[in-house]
Amino acid sequence: MDKRVVVTGLGVISCVGNDVNTFWNNLLNGVCGIDVITEFPAEELPVKIAGKIRNFDPEQYGMDKPFIRKQDDFSIYAMASAWQAVNDSGICAGEEGRNVDPMRFGVYFSSGVGGFDTIVREVTKLNEDPSGQWISPLFIPTMISNMAAGNVAVKFNAEGPCMSIATACASSTHAIGEAFHAIKHGYADAIIAGGSEKAAVPIGIAGFANARAITKEPDPKHACLPFNADRAGFVMADGSACLILEEYEHAKARGAKIYAEIVGYGNSCDAYHATAPRPDGTTQARCINIALDEAGFDRSKDNVYINAHGTGTHLNDVTETQTYKNVFGDFAHKVHISSTKSMHGHMFGATGAAEAIAAVLALRDGIVPPTINLDNPDPECDLDYTPNKPVKSDITLALSDSFGFGGHNACIAFRKI
């Protein structure tokens, strides 16, 4: 028999907050975390803004100096968000205070890129000395994108299923969805699920800029413009986000706090283009419909919120609007939608998990976070994208969707419990 799955812990590292309460309050207050880059020289780069992580001390999140010294930041961010979520949940597979079987405790933690900084550093060494003798012996286990999942599993004694899914911008949404199904179908009792990324580095910025994917707007507070007619591309950001998913009876038996129930997951592929979305939105709609069917969506009863992919690129925002019309028909105009990327930027492998947290908290609190900078809506993006100010609403079903390069589509659905 299928199991029910609930969310019992949350954690986040982002440019709008390094804890969940700060992150959520800043989203509701329309605070933009995007700023001018000061972490490295950016004067000659085509883009000089990003959502960087600031005021961050990894030792506050249970890491010691040797670990910090050896790891890439994407893995350090992952550990920080997982530490928050595990502590928030109270889940424990350690010898003392154990309340979950380690063999039934898993990690599904994603990264779209992995250790960008580490790759650049070690390639620079190789270019300076082609013999390779100065390449770090830790190079491979530091940069590979699955290492965040591995490090989190080691830290929290999670001996159950452990996976890292790399599907670009959809990575952590897929991680959460696959973790949901693993618990639902009986393969685990609890899973640490999320994603982490540090791609807003010089080579990442140059690559995305030359692909004409990111905006070159110099004003950081008015650069990320989802669904705005003036949009010119997304804004890169770093960070990590994590949810603890747990089988409902298991969570109830240990007296866990429950944020929401995860009730649906859809997965599809555009099979169309390496970077452009399928323009008619049919395959993206299929993904959302799968999640809605599993969630038991009822248009006569449900009040729906969607945390949109909403990147602020010309192609995505129009296609995403068409996708919602494909899914809901006329009901699409009754759906609450917003893009929190307008505030925290595009966190790639972490963005889906961060946006899932926003969806869960919107459901819990009955309030829709805004899409800021939506002063000049694109006429082709004519749905309710919650411009500039939050809206109170008794949401019954919250979705978070992500559409990644390669045509990877994912959608997860949550309900109150």
C-alpha cells in the first residue's frame, strides 16, 4: 500500500537569507538579494551582478575547519542547508537519540554543475604545469556533483538510498520528487532532499552570458524581471536548500512537526532543444498534469498557488504562461502564481528546492509571495503573477515547477495536513 509523505524539516542558504525565517520574511517583503559582485574581480566580465552568499559562517552549521578547508563551496552550502533541515526536523540516525533506522534514512541531493571553483583552480594548475604533479589528490572527490549527497549522508549517518540527480535547473525538484516516490513506495522512511550550487563564478558568468541566457542589466535591484515586458534574461545566484521528507506514520509516531504533505510529482522531457523550451508548452504541461493527477486536483474545490520557474528569459516566460493555459484552461486565470527568482535569482541545481520551500510556507501561512519588479507586464504573460506585493489567500494546493536545459521538466505538489 502506498505511504503518505510529509515535510518535517526545512533549511536554506541564499542571497535573501541563510535561514528559513529570514528567507521567507524577505520574500514576503519583496527584498531583492541580487547585488554587485564583490567576491572576485568582475570589471571585465559582461555581467557584474549576481545573487551571492554573504554573512555566511560554515562553522555555525556543524562543520569543522578541516572539512571546510577541503570542500568546494557547493558542498559546504549543501551541508549547511541539510544541517538546518535535520535540526528543524529532529530526525536522527546517530547512536544517541536515534529515531530513524539508518538503513531506512536516505539522501537525494542534487547539483547541476558541482565544484566549479575546484575545477577552475585545478585546471589552472595543469595549464601552468602540464605534468599534472600539482593537481590535488582531492580534486575528483571535491568537484564531482554527487559529493554533496555523499557528504550529507556521512554527516547524518544516512545508510539508505542515496542519489544525486543532475538535470540542470530541474535538479533539486527531481531530487525531491524522486525522494517522495521512494518513501511513498516503501523504500525509505525519511530522506534528506534538496540541491546546492555555486555557479556564479567568472567562468559560469562568461559561459551563460555568451549563451545569451543572462541579463546584462547593471542595476542589480531591477535586473531579474520575470513576466515583465522588459526582461532580458535570468540572474545567476548561489545557494542551497533542503527539505526532510518523511513517511507520515513514522513522523507522527515520533511527534515530529509537519509543515505539509507532498502529494504529487511529475517528470517529463521536451525532447526538443538543448536550451530552448518546447514553444507550445505541451510536454511541460504533461509534467504538471501528472503531478496534479497524483495530488487529486479538483478545480471545483482547490485554490492553487504555483511557484513558477519564472526565469525572466524571453522564451521561458511566454512558454510557461502557455503551459499553464494548456494545463488549466480558463481556470489558469484563477491560479495564484509568482516567481521568487525575482528576489533570490536563479540558483540552478538548488533553485527548485528553494522554491519548494517557498511553496510549502505559502501553503502553511496562506500568503502568496510576490513577483517583484513586475511593473510592465508582458501582454503575452497575462495570468495572475502576483505583482510586487504578497497576497493573502487560503491556498489548498501548492505547486513548484522547474524546467531545465536539455528539456528536463519537473513539478511537485503539496497540501496542508
